[in-house]
Amino acid sequence: MARRILIGIAGGSGSGKTLVARTIVRELGSEKVVIVDQDSYYKNLEEIPFRDREARNFDHPDAFDNELLAAHLRELLEGKAIDQPVYDYTHHCRLPETRRISDHLIVVLEGILIFHDPELRALMDIKLFVDADADVRLIRRLKRDLIERGRAVDSILRQYEESVRPMHLQFVEPTKRFADVIIPGGGHNKVAIDLLKTKIRELLRERGVSVDPTTITA
């Protein structure tokens, strides 16, 4: 079979990247699409004292193990299976277990800094940047970290002021220029999602993959 399709979805923290990715899975079918989250490839900090881990800047490009991520993406695009790391956001380290990801026609990579790395960009067939106002992103991040990651409000706001916002302005926002499509409104932007499905269908046909119109519709 021809090389699989890689869709990159970038944008600031809380912009709606995950919603766009999940919408693609829902629209095209989980048997065809798999999501790879850049956050799973944070560098493992288990050898560092916990107090020092907490002080790390997790919004800087150096926080990610992009070498491993790129290697895993190449394997997925060749139709091979990978064992993706599972990251513990509470203790800032990788868990012993991994997530087995097998062959899919379409790989969706989402993360705040996936467009910053030229090697990752070169692998992508489609590059999307999900745009949202800063206040919307902050509210979404606050809710997520409170509910899903068990963090305190003071800690979330301090991190936002000290690293999330300045790193967004320095590293994330400038990567918007690499996007093929900028999506305002995230996964709720039906027009953008429909255009994306049309493009995916076209890429699949170019690779000689038969397309079932009942599962990939525009």
C-alpha cells in the first residue's frame, strides 16, 4: 500500500486542536484515523527531582522528544505499529506502560509546537492551525487542568503567565505561517472540516486507496 496520510493540527494551548482531531475521527471513522498527541512525547524527567520537574518550561520546543516522535511517525506512515509513550502530567514523567498504535490510513498529529520542527513539518501532507482568542484559550486550559490534571488554580495561572503566554507568542503563533489552512472556531467550523474531508479523499485517491463515499463524505 502507498504511504499513509499525515495531518498536522497545531495551535495554542486550549485553541481546540483536540476537538478538530476528534471531529476528523468521528467523520471519517476510527478504523481509518488514529490521533497521535505531541504531549505524549514530552521528555522523560524521572531522573530529575520533582521540584525541578515542576519548574521546567513545558511550552518550549526543547521540552519535546521530537526525534522519537519523528521516528514513530515514519513507522506509522510506512504501515508499521509503534509503542507510543504514555505521559504522567501529574508527576512529569513517562509511565512504564505504552500505547500500541497499529496501521491506519490517516494519522492525525496534534500539538502546540508540531510546526516548529522542520523535520516534522516535512512529513505532513496537510497542515492546519487552529486559531482562538487568548481569553478563550486560557479558560479552556483552566478547565482542563483543573478537571483532568488535578492542578490548583494558582499553579495554572502562574504557569500561564510565566511560560504558556510568552512561549505562545515566541514559538507557537509564528508557526501559523506554515499552515495550509487556518481554522478559526476549531472543531465547530463545519465549512473547514468539510473542505478537509474533500482534500483527504483526494489524497487517498492519489495513493490508490478506494474511497467509500458513505464513510468519507464532503
